[in-house]
Amino acid sequence: MTDRVSLFISTPLEGEHVARIRAVAPEQVEVVHEPDLLPPTRFVADHGGSPDFRRTAEQDRRWRRHLGAAQVLFDLPPVVADDPPFRSLIPNVRWIQTTSSGVGQKVHHLGLHETEVVVTTARGVHAEPLAEFVFMALLSHVKRLEYLKSEQRAHRWERYCGDGLAGRTLAIIGVGEIGRRVAAIGRAFRMRVLAMNAVYTVSRATDLGVDVLYPPSELHAMLAAADVLVLSMPHTPETERMIDAAALAALKPGAMLVNVARGTVVDEPALIEALRNGHLDFAALDVTLVEPLPDKSPLWDLPNVLISPHSASTVAQENQRITDIFCHNLRCWLDGRRADMRNVLDKARLY
């Protein structure tokens, strides 16, 4: 056993996917999966599990023993306030596969940015469901879904006028996997697509599937042309509160906003004011500044807001797709083909 790689599954994962991981190299890898050490799940692909879960003293001893022995982790394990420094919990870990894409700030917070630990992410897994959420939200608003449902409940047949997306200008901040998928669907709806990355990169608009690519210095110029703004950038020092009162004011009156990035990229009080005064016609928020969204937040009751509990990326196929990445990466890791691993996080660019 001492010659085998110890792999610990540290967040909930369905048994069928554990079996797939075990099948990659049973002679080389000892896969440790003890479901009683993990919180019960509330839905498919619930990596956090029930927030009420607590380990017994005996379970906690096993939990820490497995973390201490592991060389590979499937997912970043949850940490609590009274835990010792994270790196001391995982002294032998050399590689962590996460179940999320935007893990840069968490990696930095846990002190992993200063180590040799390889971190691979779930980049690409969530692009399709998040892009679908964007257009579900936009279409439900412009086609007046709530009005139709209310008319249906009243058994009332009165013709009405809705609106559409064709011909409108879609602006995207963050043209990674998610942003490019949003752009592709926007173009399928015959929208004009503008985009920028929060940190300037040398790219051509055509390479990213957009009509015009703006540098960060021209953020307000891009916003001034936008009927719809989609936020899909990572949370970094550059993007912290990037969409502030001035940025919101730069948007066209009556614009719509969809945030599938992080709540920290938006000045939330300024967003609430823009929604209240009608400068923004609509906002769909999969993320908020504080999560869960506090009960007293005005966002709950604004009629022109759609709230999603940070779940737009979670679909039934999520863990299957993450396990696909992990199994590929595990084979590469064991074969010494580190350059062929997918989604390796560039820790030098976390800042």
C-alpha cells in the first residue's frame, strides 16, 4: 500500500463516479472514499452538502488522518474557523482537483499559491448551463413570462405585446469558456456582441466569437453601447466592484444585467438603486455579495429582479463531467505527463 498513491475524495460524490475513478489505475492508486465523513447531499452535485453536518470526534480523527496521508485530493475540503493552517492539514498533497472553476481567491486564501501543489479546476464544465441560464433569464423577461403565467392562472385570453433579443447589443465581461458560450448563443439570436476581459489579453475579436473586443480602459465606452450586460469574469483585485455606480450609469437606460460571476464584482447598493430608479430594466443574479442572500435584502422583493441561489451552474451531469476531467488528469499524473493535464490553475495570475 505504501507504494500506491493515496487519493482522498473530500467532498460528496456519487458512487458511480467513485467507481470510475477507482477503475483508472487500481494497482497504482488507493482511492479513499468514506461517505460517513462527508455531509449528506441536498441535490445532485451538491459538493458542499448539508450545512448542519458535524463529524463526531472519531469521524474527525479519521478525516484528519486521511487528509494527512493523501497525495491527491478530489476537491478542496471544507475548512472551519478552528482548524489548523490548511497546509498543515494536507502535508503530503501534491495535486488537488477542484469541482469549481473560479477558485483563484480560495487558493490564495488557503495559502496554496505559495506552494508547489498543482491545482486543476472544473473550467468548462459550467459554461453550458450558465450560458443557458443567461438566456433563460433574458427570454423570460423580454417575453414577459410572469405576465403570461398570471394571465394563465386567471384563465384570461388577451393578446399582448412582448419584446425580443434580435438586434440588441450584448456586452460580456470575461470571455473565458462561459463568456464565449454566451457570445455564441447571443450571435445565434442575431445580437451584436461586444466583450472585454478584465485584464487585457492580446486576442482578436474573431478568435473569441465577438464583434468588437474592448480593452479594460474602455469599459464605459462598451457599456454605453450595451442593451444587455453579462458578467462572467473571475473575482480578482481588478474586478472587485468593477461594476460600480459609474459603470451602471454608463449603461444604456433600460439595460438588462445578468451576473453569473461573483457578487463581489458589483457594487450591490448601486445596483439596487439603478433597479429602483428604472435605469436598469432587469437583473438576473445567480450570485450576490453575501450568500445566502440576507432575508432583509431589497433584492428579494424588487419586481425587476430574478434571484437564483448560486445554482445556475449545477445540473444533473455536472459530476460526470468533472469526473471525466479528473480521470484524464489522474492518468496523466500517474504517467508523468503533467503538461497534458487539463485546466491547470496558473497561480502566478491570481493577482
